[in-house]
Amino acid sequence: MADKPSVLFVCVHNAGRSQMAAAWLTHLAGDRVEVRSAGSNPGDAVNPAAVEAMAEVGIDISAETPKVLTVDAVKESDVCITMGCGDTCPVFPGKRYLDWKLEDPAGQGVAAVRPIRDEIKTLVEGLIAEIAPEKPGTTA
């Protein structure tokens, strides 16, 4: 892994789980990690309930747009984290792959999205501790 690890979050529509995960990682790790997100079949817009749930914790993802998963995005990432997209993520030797089993927030209201948001935060915190821990004397 490079000095600055890169993480790619992938879900089907790149409209909920992967957007929230990318936002959490950016928010919590700052510039210690390069963050990407993409979808195997991107939606038209980020899920409004995901936008609202993240806004409740002070993170604005309203300007984000779903992006298509590309081979280059996977090649350029050290860690690829899938969230319910099955086998659509290309596999390359030397990359680390994780599959986070998370409920799909599509079509759900903000009350149903909050626990998904919170579970993603916990998973992201564990990932940061592993791949980009704070160095003594620094802050995120």
C-alpha cells in the first residue's frame, strides 16, 4: 500500500451505501486516505434518504452523483469494498477485497437509513484503524 492508501466503495446504484461510506471515510480520515465510490449500475441521483441521514450527522453528500464502476477505478485502489453488488467488481491480483453485508437503503425512508448509516460509520472506523491510523502528534 502506498503512503496514502486508496479505497473504492462499490454498490449497485452508487446512490446510498457506497456514497455514505465514501463520505464517512473522507470525513473521518481526512486526507490520509484517497476515497472513490462507484456502482455497477449507477442510479440517476443519490438517495434522498441517505442525503438526509448524513446531513443529520453534519456531512453533506447532496452534491454527489452516482458514478459507473470502471476497471481503472479498481486498478487504482488498494482496497475495494463491495456492498451487495455481487460479482460485478473486477478482481486483480494484489488488491484487497472486502464485502460489507449491509441492508440496501433504496426505497426506504430516513428512519430505516439511520441504522445503515451508523453501521457504515462503525465499519469505516475499523477500516481507518487498520489502513490509516493517526500518527502520534497528528490529528485528522
